[in-house]
Amino acid sequence: MPRGSSPKRERQYEHIKESAEDRGESTGRAKEIAARTVNKERARSGESKTASRTSTRDKSPGKRGGQRSGSRQGSQGPTYDQLYEEAKRRDVSGRSHMNKSELRRALGK
């Protein structure tokens, strides 16, 4: 954390870092995530000397909630293969002839 950062930002940094570590991120990656998030919040609230246009005009990290983090399921939900494997585990009859939307319906997703 930069010198002169507020106690609130210190707590925020620690909380984000611990959450990332709990999710299985390495210590270095957890620190990076926490620092980037806190720095963006500082820029949005006018606490930093310089701020990029993205930091000030984009969604806040809390609202974005990992939308661009490259989550495994993506914007269209689970992949065909993921749905097929779940159907196989649940022993859904006729799964080999189903397409993605049919598998989704059969699994109730």
C-alpha cells in the first residue's frame, strides 16, 4: 500500500488479499489482485494523484464481480462437454443424441 493510505484502504487490501488466498490464488497473485482493486477504488474516489480513464469511468471492481476475469464457464454458461459429463453422472437417458440446449433443459439449468 502507498504511504499515507487510509486505514479503510489497508483493511480493504487485507480482506481482498485473504479472500483471494482462500480461493486458492498464490500469495503473489493475491497481493496483485488486492493492490489493483484498492488502487482502482482510490482512483475512483479521488484519493490518488493520477488515475486512468478506465479507473474513473469503468464499473467499480465490486460491481463488476469478475465479469472479465476469464471465468471458466464464460458468458454462455457451462460448455457442452461440462453439461454432457454432468448428464453422464446423473445417468440422463438419450444424452448422446442431445445438443447443448437439450442437455441444459434435461439437467434443469
